[in-house]
Amino acid sequence: MRLEKSQDLLRLAHEMQGTAVGISLAEIMSRFSVSRRTAERMRDAVCTVFPQAEEFDLGDGFKRWRMPSRKGMPVVPVTADELATLHGAAEKLRQDGRHEQAAMIDGAIAKLRTLLAPDVLRRVEVDYDALVEYEGLALRPGPQLKIDSGIMRDLREIASGFGITSQIVSRSDGR
């Protein structure tokens, strides 16, 4: 039940970011099949988590809410696991002599990190550093050990559990 509510809030945040005219309480009620009070709670929760949300009126007397994408805050934060995976891909490209492609991934990592709010970035960096270290140990040059993907996934989960951001680091297998 709790997961469904979280998914609904993320979907509402996406809808608020994906519209120039915003979304009204009546539209929230209709799209999510909820009462007015629940629609108000959902709106309030999204506005609390995403302070860049704007309230405005199109002149029709109904308030609307949106999150302009120009402010740069992604609705779904970039996770330490995703950044570490990109870092591992860049390292593999370097090992294969594909330095230009590795540099492009490094640039993408830097851009993704700029999208995170400074306090979120500080929390994500703790897990990111640990994950990169584990990946580096597992993927170093030389004779390669055969590492089961389940073991690597478990190492990532353990590493992410030690950081502050364990609540926002998602598993790579979607479980």
C-alpha cells in the first residue's frame, strides 16, 4: 500500500513537471481517483519534497501547480548506484582503449551530479565512493575473476546500506 502511494506521488510530480499550465486539484482528483482532501494531501506532499513547485492561477479562478523543468531539479534523483555503474562503464572503456567514449561518460556523470541539490549530492557521494571502490576492486585490470552478477548486486546493496542515502539507492535488478 505504501509503495503505491509513493508511486502516485512520483507520478504526480512527473505530471506537474511535464505541463506548462500546471495541474489543478480537480485534475488530481480525476487522474488518481481520490477525494478532494486526498488530492490536497498529495499536492502538499509533492510541494514539500519539491520546493521549486509553483502555485499560480490562469485567470479562471482555479489554482494550479507545476514544477518548471528549467530549475534543474530532477523529479527522480540520480542514485549512487547509477553513478557508480556509469563510472564502471567509463573505466571499462578506458581499459579497452576507448578514451573518447570514457570521457563522454565522465562528462555525463559530471552533468548528472550538477542536477542534484547540494545536500542530496553530499548524501549520494558517500555511497558513490564506496560503490566505485568495490567496482574498482572487482573490475581491476589483469586476470579477471568470474563474479556472479548476484554477488555484485549484493555487494552494491551492502555498500549502499552503509551510507546516509540508503533510502534512495535503488537496486539494479528492480526488486
